[in-house]
Amino acid sequence: MFAACSRLRTAPSEQAVRDALAALCPEPTPLEQRLNRLFAAQLPKGLHKRPQRVAIDLTLVPYHGQPPQRPTELYRSQAKSGTTHFHAYATAYIVRRGHRFTVARIRVESGTALVEVLKRLLHLARQAGIHPRLLLLDRGFYRVVVIRYWYRARYPLVMPVVRRGRRTDDPRGPSGIHVLAATKRSGWHSLP
């Protein structure tokens, strides 16, 4: 925009163009609802017949600067690409025979609990006619509250975990996730 506005003699300033584009953008919530209805409409009918493996991904897009409209629209997380502020969204999708079908996508704002994000995505998936057989969660969802919700909801789940606790070489023995790592063989593990 800067290059186009500076090259054209009669063009408005770059800031005037940005302000005009911001004024033309629809509100995010109705736009998100329409987008999710479109995702549901494009799903093949065969995906509705039986339960599916549903992958849920948390995507963080680094953002440098001040929030354009509200401070809550930026999500804070561990530093990445020189910032702790991100535009965040979560996506539920199905990969079937090499094709990815997006079921739902929602914005994740500051202060939103990840368990609420998970509940909303599962609700939108059910509205779209998708019933999860297995949840494949992104590492970003590795939180105690998410595991507690999963345990109560009884969804089969696969999620990468972060190794915490005493290491296997500690004289007191391993603890936490390191207990599973000490088994010296790969495999599937269940929580009690």
C-alpha cells in the first residue's frame, strides 16, 4: 500500500487507505459464523456417516505492534519470532484419503481458556454433523485443564506431551512424564 500510495500523485495517504479498509471489514463474530457454516456445507456427505479422527490445531501468527482495535484480540504465549503477542486461531479438521477438510475455525483471544476453545470446536463439529472417534490435539493444548476436561468427556485422545518432572538419571527416580520415558520402549499409554 505504501508503494502504491507514494507512486500515485492523486492517491490518498497510506493511513487513509488502511482506515477505509478497516471500516469496510465486517465484524469478526458474524464473519466467523458465516465462515463456519461454509466449512460445514463443503464437507462430503461420507464424513457424516461414521465417527472420524478430528485434528485440532492451535495456530499462532506473530504480531509486532499495538492491537488494531481491542487489546483482547492479541493472544499471549511463549516468545516466538521475537514477540509474545500473536493473532491466534484454532482449527478442527479431518484428513481423509490425502484431503484436508476444515470443519471449524475460531479466533482465540487473550484470556480465552484453551478448554473453552476445545469445547467450542467440538460443538461446531457436532453442528456440522461430525462425530469425533479420536481427537488429535496440537501440543499447544497440553494443559492440566484440557486433560481434566478430556478425562471427564471420555474422548479418545492423542496429544504430544512436554517432559516434566525428575529425569530418569535423578537418584530419587523419575517422576511425571519421565516415568513413561523410562520404559525404554515406545508404545501407547493410558492415564489412570
